[in-house]
Amino acid sequence: MTKSGQVERSFKDNSHPLFSLLKLRDVNAGGAQVRACLPYQESFTDGADKGLAKGWSVITLDTLLGMAVYGRLQETRPIATIDLAVDYLEPAGKGADLICEANCHDIKDNIAFVSGCISDARDGYQITKVAAKFIIKNPLRPQGERGSSQYIPQPWELPQAELCPGFNVPFARWLNPERYTFNGNAVFALEFNDSHIGDPYARTVHGGILTSLMETAAVGTLAINKNAKELADPLSLKVQ
């Protein structure tokens, strides 16, 4: 079975902690083009208009972009998101199932070029679009072999930061970053767990998780600095 097929299967058998949360239906990952339906889930709403939270849209799209890369690559290689640009075009309608699409246009050297979108299943209107690049790495080392250096986390000794009430939305509660202040600045820390894994074989952190953490930190920092009563609404983001 190709790696694309293995990833597609992980949606169906709930073997992947993050993919199982998405509950994607009708996954079609036959090659470099991928299509799936993201069913409406109350827990995925942004708490405002009851549409899809932006963090979940990024996680879903980044997941399908990776599947498209696997589909074009047709071999087992670890991949990672290195560049991601997202535009939020329209809010997702309340109760709407969503159609998610991704396409790997080309692979040059070790870089894959991909794009994707999310559309309302009822009327076809695009609500989010994305363009990204993935790096294709060398095959994994044999199990048990490690690199020469390992990151050793340091304990946090910072005061907890208070955020505005608008931060208490389902996605932010699920991501649940710890919030601190340091020299007057906001610091957001996310403790690793298995639901943050993207590539289940390389066990790397999902690009959508990293992107969502940075967007959450930006919105949260703005709320803290402005002493805001509600959160700002991002229109676009670019992460490298």
C-alpha cells in the first residue's frame, strides 16, 4: 500500500488521533488531487456565528495538502509544511457541511507545490483558500537511530496571562495553549500530545497545529495588549 493509501486508511479506521477528530467523509485520495467532506460539528464552531473555526479549517486543509503530496510522490518519504498562506474569504455558514479540496501541482527537487480550498457544500461558495509548499525529506532512519542533538524542554517560570472572554471558544479550548507574560509580552506555550502529530510515521507536529498556535498567539496577544473585550478576526495569514 502506498503512503497515500495508508494515510487515507487512517481516516477510516480512526488510527490517527488528529485525523479521527476531523471525521472526514467520502475521502478521495487517488492521486495528486484530494477531495473530502468535512461534516458540521458543533465542537468545531468559532462560538460566534457557529461556523467553522479558522483553526480547524487550517488543520483540515494542511492535512489534505499533505495527502496530495503523498499521492503525487507515490513513495514513503517524510514531508513537512514549510510555507503556508491562507485567505479567509467568507465565514462558514451555520450547520454547513464543507467540501475540502487539495492539489499537488508539481514537485521540483525536494519541494512540493500545493494549493487547496474549502467550500460550502450547499452553494459551492469558497470560504477559505490556501497555497503552500512542503519539503520532502530523506527516508527515515532505522528505528532507534537518533540525531546528534535533542531538545530538552525547560520549565516555565512566568506569570499566567489573562485573556478576554471572547477567547473562550471551542477551538481555543481544544488547542489549550498555556498563556504567560514575559517583560510585558505575551508568551504562548503548547505541550505536545499525540493529537498534534501530522505525519504518523515521522511523528512530526502537524503544520496546521503550528499555524493555528501562531494565529492564536497573535490574536491573543492583540487582545491582551488592547485590553479587548472580544477577539480580532483574521482575514489572512502567512507562515513559513
